[in-house]
Amino acid sequence: MPAPATRRSASTKTSAPAKAAAPAKRKPAAKKAAAAATPSVPRDAVIARLAYAFAESRGFAPGRELDDWLAAEARYEVMPEGERLTVL
């Protein structure tokens, strides 16, 4: 007499395979092209040029170099990107 077939109970089912990690989102090609087309100006170069202009406006009197640099940094932070290009 053949042995009865065994059945798995519902509690012994194998778990579903883990989902693979979602691929990283990519920037659309248009955004990459626009970012590449906009020239980037080195921050320190713009600040140095502004600091020089501040020093020049006060006759290059010694002892205020740090003040000129800090004023140039503050000015840089509020400058529109397009205006930064014209400083150099």
C-alpha cells in the first residue's frame, strides 16, 4: 500500500523573495544640460575681486583688509548668479 501524500501546512510556506532595491532616480537630461550650460564662477575669485574693489574705494588704506573681505562675502551672498559673472 502506498504511503499517503503529505501536505504542507499554511504556516510552513516559504516567504516571498525580498524586493530588490529601487534604482536611484536620475536627473532628467534637460536639467543636466542646463546645469552644464550655466558657467560656474569660483566663489573666492568673485569675493577677492569685490574685496579689491572695496579696498580701492577707500584708497587702499591699510588695516581694513579683513573688513573688506567680510563685506565682499556678505555682498556675494545676496548677489544674483548673473551678476556674479559680470564681476570677473
